[in-house]
Amino acid sequence: MLIVLSIQSYLYLILGFVALAIEVWAFTDCVRHKPASFEGALKRTKGFWLALTGGSLVVGLLSALSGLGGGGGFNLFQLVAVVAASVYLADVKPAVSETVGRGGNQGPYGPW
């Protein structure tokens, strides 16, 4: 029984760090885009997404640190945080990335 609990705690710790990596990725991607890209993609403002991904990053960091201390690991708050970061990466990031560089002599398939 002790082996099962030990494996379970390591699994939760690994899941916590994978979720933290996803949250860091979402936050850093959100920081590097211009505010006009969010409005051009008809998504919410950059401030909204910075707050959402930044909040998920803080929750993920706190959960990962508590997992290292022996308590917790992967909990409900971490699940909500990783879902918020995943929504950004799956929906907002592709739309915002498409609006970057459109101007001047750019066509839908590249420069012309």
C-alpha cells in the first residue's frame, strides 16, 4: 500500500509540473503579442488574457511548490488553472498569431 501512495504522490507531482509548464508557455506567449493583435482577432483584450494566464501561472506555481513540500500536488485549483491556460493556447494563440504581420503587401498566404 505504501508503494501505491508513493507512486501516486510522484504522479501528482509530475502532473503539477507539466501543468506549470503549460501555464508558463501560455503566459509568455500572451506577453509577447501586441494588444492590437487581440482586438484584430476579435478576442478579448490583452489585459484580460494576461490576468487569466498570469493568475493560472501563480496558482500553478503555488501548487507545484506545495507538491514539493510534501502536501497537495495536483488539485482542483490547478485543474482550473491549466484549463484556462489551455483555452488560451488552443483558441486565442492561433487567432492572434494569424493577425501578426498582416499589413503592407501581405496576402492571405504570405507576401506578394
